[in-house]
Amino acid sequence: MSPWAGSQLAELTTLSVSAMIDVRSFVRCQIWDPSSADLIPSKKEVLNPCRRLDLLAERRLLSGLQTSIPLEFGYYGEEEGLVFQGNERLFALIDAVDGSDLILRGRELFGAISLAWFDPWSGQLLSAVVVDLVSSANLIWSWRAEVGSFWQNAFLPAPQPLVMPKEPREDPFFATVSIKPQMELKFENQYDKVLKWLVEQYPRARFSKSHCGSPGVCRAAHGAIDALLHLYGGQGHDVIGPAAILKGAGGLNVALQSGEELQIKIDFSGDLAEQLEERHPFVSGNPYWVDQIIKLLAS
């Protein structure tokens, strides 16, 4: 059992939200002045301005968290990689800018900051926060262990319980994560099969390729998206937090490779880098629609 109390988790979540809001303001400035992202090269792709923006945002978020949280913590960031000695009392999964390539191109339909906190001594997921980067409503989603999922926005600044509508819609809205042609081609047969079946069975259904990734999973928790197909797969830093929020709201995340519920945990006794860098194709959303899609893929 984790020794973390409810009040401690609430404070941890609040401090995380504050640091992430600061990064949101910073990233929004880069939309209008992307040249400032050229200041620091990224370890992954030195000439890629998207990676540079990711690194700047990640370092800014880490600085804010290290300043406000009075405990040393290890972390895995999409840009910095794994920084963990093994004796820290907290461990963070960080995706400081999910969707930076689209944001820097002026595609303001997609983008989020994701953060998930673990107790590495027990392996328990403690808290998760996703902050929307581009919506004018300033959406924020969160989850806390043994409490559940919440959401807030510019008009409702106090967190509200997040509960997914249980009844399936007659005109469902499905989304896919494929925004890159090479990824769509890689999964062409699977995608075409699923799409063809959905269109035939549900002619009133709507489809989108824009509402995807971590903000898409969180919007599915609202019921705004009925099912999201992530055929290419996500990694730990951009999957675990949103998946926990959706599950806490009553949704379902299923791994396509196993057909079982997506695991939102880390084995700290194993190879952390290998676990966190592995891609997991999955389907998220309303349990009814997720079940229908999984049955089709299994057939």
C-alpha cells in the first residue's frame, strides 16, 4: 500500500496543474514566435524545431515542479529520457508538448501537456494531469488515486467530477490517431476493415483524424468522442495519464495486442526505459463501443 494520503495527492495535483499552466502559456507564445525554440538543440533530432520546443517546454516544466514540490523525484521525459536513481520518493512521466509538430505549423486542433506521478516504492499510480494546450476554454483533466477523475476549464475553475455517459449514442463519433500518411499506410488493412464495418453498421456515425492522442482520450472521458483508435500505439509518457483519467471516469482502454485492459502501471523492478519506450496500440472510449471494435479486430 502507498503511504500517500488524500490531502497530499490533492496538493501534488494542484502544484502540478500550476506548473503545467505556466508551460501552457510559454508554448502558446511559441506558436506566434517559433524562432525562440531554436535556442536549445534536442538530444533526439538536433535540426528539428519541434523537438527543440519540446525540450524547452520539458525543462521549464521540470524547473517549475522542482521549485514547488519539496521532494526529490525521478522522471522520464520524452526529450530528456530516464533520470532515476532508485531511491526517490516520487517518479514522474512527462510529455511536455504532445503535438508540437502540428502546433508549430499553426494547426491548433491538437496539443496537450501530460504528467503522471508514481510512488516508485509501491509502484502505485498516484495522480495524473492533462492540460489542453490550444483550446480557448483552457481545459484541464485530472485523476487521483482512490478519488477519481475531474475536469475544469476557464468557466469552471474549480475541478468538477468527470463521469462518462453510460448509454451509447445513436450517432457515435469515432476518432483515429493517424495524422501521418506513413503510419496510416502501415496499418491500412486494419484501419480500412474497421472503418468499413463502422460505416456499414452505423451510417450516422461521424469520423475524425484530428481529435487524437492524450486530449482525445480525455475528451472521450466526457463522451465527446465515443471511441478512439490508436493503431500506431502510444508510449508510457503519453498514454498512462490520459488512460487513467478515462478509466476513472468510467471508460475503457483495451490493448490491441492482447485484447485485455491496457495496463496503467510501471514495474519499477524491471527495465524502466524499455517499458516506457514500448508502443502500445489501443482503443479507448465508451465501454460499449470499445467492446464492439475489439470484437471486430479479433475476428
